[in-house]
Amino acid sequence: MKVIICGGGQVGWQIARHLSGERNDVTVVDMNADLVRRATDTLDVQGVVGFASYPDVLEKAGARDADMIIAATHSDEVNMVTCQVAHSIFGITRKIARLRAQSYLDAIYSDLYRRDHLPIDVVISPEKEVAEAALQRLAAPSTFDTESFMEGKAQLLGIALDEDCPVLNTPLRQLNELFTSLRAIVVGVRREGRLFVPEPGDQLFAADEVYVFVHSDDVVRTLDIFGKSSRKQERIIVIGGGNVGLAVAKALEARADRVRVKVIERNRAKAEVAADGLERTIVLNGDGLDMDLLAEANIDRADAVLAVTDDDKTNILAAIRAKQAGCPMAIVLVNDPTLLPIMQALDIDAYINPRATTVSSILRHVRHGRVRAIYSIGDAEAEVIEAQVLSTSPLAGRHIRDIDFPEGVLVGAVMKGDRVLKPTGDLRVDDGDVIALFCMTADVPEVERLLQVSIDFF
């Protein structure tokens, strides 16, 4: 497949790395020559320097015979015009655009939008993706990462292990023997900054961060086994009243169970917009780092604080201060992936990486075929891929123990019909089953081959 990626920033680079690694013909376009050079020097891609919306630039990028264009520059307007040019002049069949401005999103998602007027097949809103990720973190307060799979019947949980975790120093094989009815499996472990797929004989240690794939009905029991409580969130303070904070507050207001939310926003104009857009939520205009203001918001009585300003350092410091003031849980928005390893040392319970959520969302639409969901782990170190098994796949008709998976791959679950099953050696994978695989990035091409999903994207 021939793909043009417009925008060579972190999102564009990550998408280019994924797609080029799967032997697709990828061209990166950016007006910044340094970003284009970085992509061509580190990845097996071609590069074109110029404005992505210019027809002659897209011509140089090979738009005449491109199958897909992904517009992920920093400008909404450039992304929209790029898709229009790709459609009207070059006839590119699939167009994906990243849009940030709420005004554009409101128009596009309303009845006023017509594909013939603005031909974008898939709109990706980073703020919307981040807001949804924040709500998922709040729904699983004892985890640092979480994502739903298999129509909501299964979840991936990221759990940081404490000194009092009941299953420390226990081989994973023995865990399966102790809890035979538990539909959960440890698919990934991060230890001292290194992420790896564990062997059955591996043990878990304090300070490990583990990724557990679990049936949704067994989430509470799984958290209990790993020494985590599933406390209910009734009082939440959101620091940052921009698009993300406003979206989270609106969603919490709409929940059936009563949740008390307070929003702190430093910018007066944004605070007024947030106050106008919310019904029951209290909006405070001030600095989220101000201890007096946090005290006024009753931070010591809050169940969780969610720091989602556009500044990483402000989010981290606000979370630290909130925990020092007595708030038991802190979730932060962090754009810089190099800051993620220090989250646990700073006693921050969970984080959201907007680039990772955006990349995962775009890849979910790029790999259309039989792939139903993709979630990127950490700094694109691994992926969880949910896909339907084809009759022609090497997986079909074979027991899990007989499938030659790469070392960096583990099966998280198999769904037969509407039943999600824990993977065991004697479980047979059949045509039409849905399988969830945790795989290190280097093994993604082999997983694609086994699933036979890189053949047909549309």
C-alpha cells in the first residue's frame, strides 16, 4: 500500500515507523527539512520538503497513485485543504485528518457536514481521544493504563506493583494454577525501564509495571489479587479547563451515578467558556499550582485529581501538590514520552500520552481489514492488536500451543461468538474467532503475516 503522511512530528513519525516496518510504501511530507531528514535517516521512507496542501508538493510525493493520505500537520486548515486537494485533484480514495479546533469538529459531526463538501473519511480529534482515555483511567482508578477490547468484554490493565502486592515472587505459571477460574493473563512487564513479554517461569517484583489482559467481569477480582482496591470516584478535581478538561467534565456530568466535579482554569476566558458549557460543575479561575486555591477546591476530600493543561510540567507539579495535600489519586496528561519513566517515582498514579492515543486511533483506521482495534503501549514499544482470524490464516484450526508465535508475542484472549476465553495451550483458534495479541513492536510484521491483515486494508 502506498501512503502519504503529511506532518513529520511525533505523531507522523510514529505512524510512518509502523507502516514502513510493515513493508508499505511511505512518503513523509513536511515543510521542516529537519523533520523530513529525521524520518528518511531513521526509517525506510521517502521524504518531500514543502507545504502538504500544495498540489505540486503532493505530486512529488506520489499522490497520483497513492492509496491513502494521512494529514497530521499542526494546522487544522492545512490538514483539511490537503484532504480536499488529495480528493479533487488526485482522487486518493482514503483520507484521514487530525483536527483540533472544536468549532471544526462541531460542524463536521453535525448534519451540516457533507462528504462531498469536505472529503475526509476519518477525522481524528486528539482532544476527544485524550478525554476518552482520561475517563477510562478514572473508571479503573488503581491502574496507570487501561483500554477496552472485544466490544467492551475485555480490558488491558496497567498495574504498578507495590511492596505489599500479594503475588510478588510468584512464578506466573503458578498464578494460573492458583486462580484457575480467573480470566486474566499477564502479557507484559516493565522492569527498570525495559518492557518485555514474560515467560511462564518469570516472577513479579515490587516496582514492576505489569500489563494484564482480563475479562471485564474479572477486573475487580484481578485488581484485588494484585493488591489494588477498586474505590469509587465521587469527587474529582480537573486542573485545566480547555477542550480536554471541558469534555471530561461534561462526560462526568452526564453519568448516572452522581459525581461532583470542580474545574480549575488559569485563563479567565477559558474558565468562562467552561462555566457556560457546564451545568452542575463548579469552575474556579486560578492557578492549579496555588495551594490556597487547591484548599478552596477541597483537594483533601477529592477522590482524584486530573491535570490536563497544555503544559507537562504544570500537570506533573499540580499532581504532586494535590497528593501532598491529601488527594489519593493523580492522573496527568504528558506529551513528552521521556517523562513517562519518572511517573512512578513521583507517586503519580496514571498518565495519558496524547500522541500515543492519537497514533493508536489513526492506526486503527489505517489497518482496516480484519483488524478491529490497536493500542500502542508506552513510547510505541509494543502494541495490542485485536483482529478477526481469517480461514486462510496460519492461526485458523490450530491449538495455541502449536502456533509458532515470536518470542515477543502473547495471546491475551480469544473471543468465540460473544464469549471471551482465557488463552490456554489446548484452546483451538478457529476461522471467525477474534484474537487479542500483545506484541513487541519488532514482532508486529510477523503478527501481521500470521493474521494476514496487511493484504487488504479497505
